[in-house]
Amino acid sequence: MARKVVDEPSEEIVADARLARDAKRGPFARMSLFLKQVMAELRKVVTPTRKELLSYTAVVLIFVAIMMALVSALDWVFALVVTYVFGTPGG
């Protein structure tokens, strides 16, 4: 199973954000701060193991197949109802 990581900003990110808010930095400084924060968040990403990845993929594919079947069934039922109410075209 994936490691449990607490999703809290580090002290450095919070301090940088406070400095940025207080100093009213220019557009390039704000972009630089944003990119630093993005990189800090990307360091927290935990990649799944192969087993987890296959498991997640299977769950998604099964869910999509079930939803496709449900939507197809509803489409068929609504088509029957519309045909019954309005009749067949040209008929």
C-alpha cells in the first residue's frame, strides 16, 4: 500500500508565502514563488507500486464498464418510451 503522507505545507513554504503576501512582490517574483511551491508539492508525490497501479486500473475499468452498461440500458429504455409515445417515423 502507498505510504501515508500528511499533506501539510512545510514551514519554508508557509514562510515564503507570508513574505510574498507582505512584500507585494512583482509578477516575476510571484511566478518564482509559485514554481518553488509547485516543486515542493511535487516532492511529496508518492508513486504507486506496480501491484497498486494494476489494482487501481482494474477498478477504474470495471467502473467504466458498469457505467457504460447502465447508460446503454437507460438509452434503450428511453428510446422505447419515445417510440411508444410518438410512434415510428413515417408510420
